[in-house]
Amino acid sequence: MLIKDLNNIKSMTSGDNILLKEVLKKSNDKVDINYSIAHAVVKPGHSSLKHKMKSSEVYIITKGKGIMHIDKEQKEVKEGNIVFIPPNAVQFIENKSKEDLVFICIVEPEWKKEDEEILS
């Protein structure tokens, strides 16, 4: 049985410039899964960098609200929303509120640095 405490997982700044905790990842946790799970925080007034992934992603918004940009579309997202991001889509999320925007990010297959491209 594997149980992790989010409070005991070290935060890092991701390549797309958000506060991230790698929660579950086959290469880190020796679990037989083909995806990875991260906990992400975008501070008020900030956004992730425009980027694209070779993998598909799902964001589950757990707190706050923001604007999700995928290719040429943009829509407001809020707590309780689930966002699918197709592979190779140009994307970023911005927090225009006064509270943290928090979400769970599921990447399939598992996130790898070489699968992410930061765009200018």
C-alpha cells in the first residue's frame, strides 16, 4: 500500500513556471502506472508559460478560478472543472483572481522533461 501526504512532498518550480509537487510517478514511486500525477499552484496574477506536451493532460481544478488557453480557445475554469488537454496542444493557464489557483494534473504517458516544449 502506498499512501503519500501532500504536505510532505517538496515543491519545485516546473518548466512552465508554476509551483508543482510530483505526487505519483512510476519512475519515482515504483508503481505500475502509465501516467503521472502532480499538484499545481498558480499564484494570483501569474500564469504558466506557454508550452506544449507530447502527452495528453487532464487538469482537475480544486481551488480558485482562472483562464485556460488551449490552442486558439480560451475559457474560464473554476473549482470542480475538469480540463482535457490533447497532446501537442499549445497551452497555458492564468490566474486573474486574488486567491491561489490549485489543480491536480494527470499526464499520460508519464511526464518527462524531454516531452515538454516551452514556447516564447
